[in-house]
Amino acid sequence: MKGRRLFSLFLMALGGLGFLFFLALSLHLVPLSITETSCSSDGVWLKFNFMDEPNIPKCFIGEISCIGKSPTGKIVQFGGYTATASSTQKINCDPSGKSFVANYVPVDGQGGDYSITCSGKDDSTGKTFTVTRSVFASCPTFQSQCADGTPTQTCSKNKPYYCDKYGYLTPSPTRCGCSDGTYYLKEDGVCGKCPSGTIYNSASQVCEQIEVQDKCAGQPTSCPSGQHISKDTNGCNICVANQIQDPYPNQTSTSSNQSSGQTTIQQTSTNPLSQYLRGLTGDQIKILAGVSGVLFLIGLYGYRR
């Protein structure tokens, strides 16, 4: 009884291991689909990988050929490959072998399933095979020109626009340049003009600040004797000579010649002492005379001693 149970457990373990082995083998043999798909102006790029494809014999010797097909049935020959016994690369042969085929298939506007079909015969076994893999792809409709008449993938006359492969005008100043009067501004990535106070540097493609020299550099803050600070036409300090005031301004006198009926204007210079004395009153004159007499007597007394 005990031996029967042990034998049953052994069968169960063996069956479980077999199931796991089969599952692992099945996962390993899941065929690879198309590995790359992309849209371009030439069509839909398709790439099919031979590696680990169960329907293609491992490292087979023989010839294989593939074709691509669009959703509406447009056919493109992908080419073929022949492997001989002495070939260094065998198809579906790891690690060194022919691993894939790829080509462009013409674009169909509405999108759909794009496929690759590969057929061949293994010379060593005589086995033939055909493998088809497909992928859904939808690509934009490629135009021959943009709305302004510019052919695709060329620069428009209206700089800096570029007509891309999809028929759209997009700004591309690095490729097409800028319109007259504008420059490519690297920091912004667009065409434009430099703001006031800056200048365009064509080497670095940026607007640089203009260095303004101080027009009043070195202006004096003080002046030597006989001079004073004034302003020049730029508003900067300069030293200029002081004006000398005339201490004896001219006076004008008028005389008339009764016999001739003419009036003569004469300018004379007045003695300031005479002008002072003329302005004194009688009392002031008496006081000055008295002071002068006293001073004279004091001087005489001192002289005689």
C-alpha cells in the first residue's frame, strides 16, 4: 500500500515536470511577429525576424524569398537568401545566422494590415514552408507639395518655413534661414530682431548688449583757483575762468549844445573817493575834519618828543 502511494507521487511529479517543460517549450516557440514598423515618405517600413520561428527549419540549407503586401494588395519583393553547407550564415541559426528581412511597402491611405510572406525549401530534408506575418499600420497621407506650392522636403520662399514630407509648413530657421531684416536667435530658436541697445553676434547667434562708454568719464569735480565748474554741450562738468567784475563802472553824462541844437553823450570814469566825498553831509564833513585834526595833533606831539 505504501509503495503504491510512493509510485503515484512519483508519477504525479513526473507529469508536473513534463507539463512545465512543455509550457516552457511552447513559450519559447511562440513565433515572432513583424518586429519593426514605421511610416515615411517612401512607404511603411516592415521588418520580419527569422530567429526562433518554428515554421522555418533551424539552420536550414536552401533558399528563402519574401514579399511584402499592403492592405489593398500592393506587392513589393523583399528579396531572398540562399544558404549552402559552407555558408557562414544560416537562416534561423543562432548565434550566427541570417536573422531578418526588411523593406518599404507602399502606403495605403486608410491603413490596414501590412504583411510579409516568406517561402522556402530545406534541401537537407526536402521540407517546404510558407510563413506569413502581418501588422496593422495607419500612416498619414504624404503630399507632393504644401499649401503655398512649395515641393515637399524643400524650403519655402517665405523664410524660414520648410515644407515637410507630410505637406505641412513648419518654421526651420537653421535649415532655411531668416527673412530680410531678421536673424536666427539661438536662445529663442526663432527668427527675429535684436532689441534696442543690443547688437547681433553672427558667430554665437545671440543678441549682445552694446557697451556704452561714459561720455562724462574723467570730468572734474573741483576747479583750481580762479575757475569754477560749468557744463558743456553733453552736460558734463568743465572748468571755466571766473569773470572779472569792473570795480569802476562807467557813468553816462549828457550835454546839450544850445547853439547847434545837438545833444552829445559822453562817458566818464568817476573817482570813487570823489564820489564818496560828494555823498557826505555837512555834519559828516565836520566830524571827519575834527577827527583828522585830533589825529594830526597827536602825531605832532609824538614827533616833537
